[in-house]
Amino acid sequence: MLKNNIVFSTDRSYAKYLGVLLYSILDNTSRPLNFFVLYSSLDDDSRQKLEVIVEVFKITKKLDFTIEFIQVDIEKKLQDYGLNVATFRGCFDPYTRLFVSDILAGRDLDKIIYLDVDMLCRMDLAPLLDKAEEISTCAGVTADTSKLPSAANASHENTELNPGLLVCSLKYLKELDFSSKAVRIMQTQSTDGFCSVQEIISQAIPQADLVLLNPRFNVSTPTGSRVKSAVLLHYPGADKPWLKETHWRLKKVYWQAYLLYLLLLYRGMLIRRPTKKLLLGLLSVSRVFINCYMSLKQLIVGKK
């Protein structure tokens, strides 16, 4: 049975950001990994670039990395269930995770780690991969940052998981009939077209089965010491790190650094740790001047 399985869902417009996440995972990993890209649309160039990233690290790290692309017409799937749901930032792909146990059925795997595309890996995922093998239900980081993780398999009242990171047993999801439960919840939620994936998951999975993970595996706060100690950084909301208008906080610096490393890889340069550290330092220093420029620009525009 396959282990160390990581699942993404994307479309052609987010594929370039998936490349940054994929690079960051492979750059930090010490384990062989199997990637599954569930996509609604994907052009050949984007697919080839993702394959190149995997192949380069497979050669340089001498580890067995695989990547499989699975097309999912999630919009049609939702329509077939009679669901009139609104898009999320112009696409339906965030709903794909609700059907992952059906989509991956028939493959020789059980434990999976689902990651949103707007994330970045800063450390080895080995601790998370080990934790995934222990999970027999569903796990994640609480959406309520005031809560701390407790013992595995403990009961957590009124807990909602941040759906950007989900560690699941596909066997458990199938036995729970999770996809069907999610559809029924959406049918009651979608009167105004909007469905919260976070709320759907919290309602479909019994509270007693939810396992809380260390918050370092899904840090979504914009600032603070947790950013530096994060294993996975998450960029939810409107302040995406690839947008010009987003303030240059440390989280954005980390993402932009990996974007730079990736662009260099596409040009045939796989840079080493000392060079990466140097480039990250330069970006970190530069953000002070960039933020000052952005503030002055907004002030001048505001006076006109």
C-alpha cells in the first residue's frame, strides 16, 4: 500500500502557485512522496512544469517521487447532485476535497494529506507523514487559533478544522459515506449559493472522530513567532503572496523566495542552501523598502 501520499486540487490558473508549493515540499523532504493532482483544467505547459520539478528532485535527492494527474469535472459533479453553489475565487476546485475518497477509490492507498495550493512548506514533512500513518479518521489544525491540540483521538466539542490541511483515512471516509453526507449538507446550505467547506467538514465528521494536530502544520496567522516556526504556511483570504498589493510581511517574503528558486530551476539552475539563505536575506531586507514605497504610493494616490 502506498504511503506518504499528498493530494492537491487545482485548475490552470492556480497551477503556477502549486508549482511553488510542490518545489517547497520537495526541497525540504527526506522521504519519498506520491503526489496526486486533482484538476478541473490544466494546460500542457503547466503540467510539464510540475513534472519537471518532481523529476529534478527525484534525480538530485535520489528518492522515489511520483506525480499523478487526475481530471475531475467538479462543476459537472456538483450540477449532477443538483447543487447550485457559488464559485470560490472563480473556480469550483475547493469543493473537490469533499469527494476525494470517491476520486481516489481503487488505488492502493489509504492515508492521505490534502493541501490547499495557497500554502508553502518550510520544513521536512516527516513528522506530519508519521502522524498520518497513525490517523484512522480525520485530522487537521483547528480553525480556532485559541485552541491547542490535545491527545490523538480525543473528543473536541464544537471544533472546526481549517480545511487547508486535512489528514484523512480514505477507508474511514468511505465507511462514513462522507461524500454523500457532504452533498446533503450542501443541499441545505446552498440557498444563497455559498457553501462553507469548513462548516461542511465539521458537520459531516463526528466531533469524536476529529484529531487536532500541532498548529505548526497549518499556520495562517500573518505575523508573529509562529510564522518562523511553521512547518506549513497557509495564505487564506485575499492577501495572497503573489499579489502586488499584498503587504510584504515575512510570510510573503518566504513565498516570494521560493518563487525565485522555482524560476531559477526552470532556467536550469538548482541552487544550494547557502545561496538560498543569501537570497532570502536579501528579500527580507528589501521588504522594508518595498513596504515604504507602497505606503508612499498609496498616500500620494490618496491625495489626488
